[in-house]
Amino acid sequence: MNKQLPIIVKFTVKKEKLDFFKSELFKILEPTREEDGCIRYDLHQDIENPNILMFYEVWETVSAWKAHDLQQHIVDFKRVTEGCTERIDFNKLILL
């Protein structure tokens, strides 16, 4: 059984906050990709609704993903972007 954890994180961003929010997302890309257990960390923007941004992430283990939330760059990101989103959805996936 594959223990990897693919995740989709979908941000629905307030229109007036989009440019700021995107700039903050770009700041966390490389530090996250360098984290232990990070296999993939890709940022996408919806073609039809540019206010929807998504991460497709793959982590070696659930514990690596949980440790990601405790990293300083993620803590800082959450602090500075508070109030920028209308909604955040998480989908934890399994490979079929």
C-alpha cells in the first residue's frame, strides 16, 4: 500500500486580495519544496475563475504533511493572509 499523501488545497480568494495573496503563495513555494517529506508542491490558478488558486501537493507521509503546517514560513503565511479568502477546501486523496 502506498503511504504517500496527495492533497489538493483550494483557495477561493477575495477579488480585491488576489494579487497580494498570490504574491504570498509564491513566497512559500520553494521553502515548502525543500521540506523533508515534500514530493510535489505545485500552484495552479483556475482558468475560468482566477480567484480560485490550488495547490497540488504530495507528501511522503501524513506526519510530513502535518509538520509542514508548523513550519515558520507557513505560520507567517497564514498570519499575513488572514482575511484574504472566502473559503479554503482540503481534499486528501488516495491513489486508485
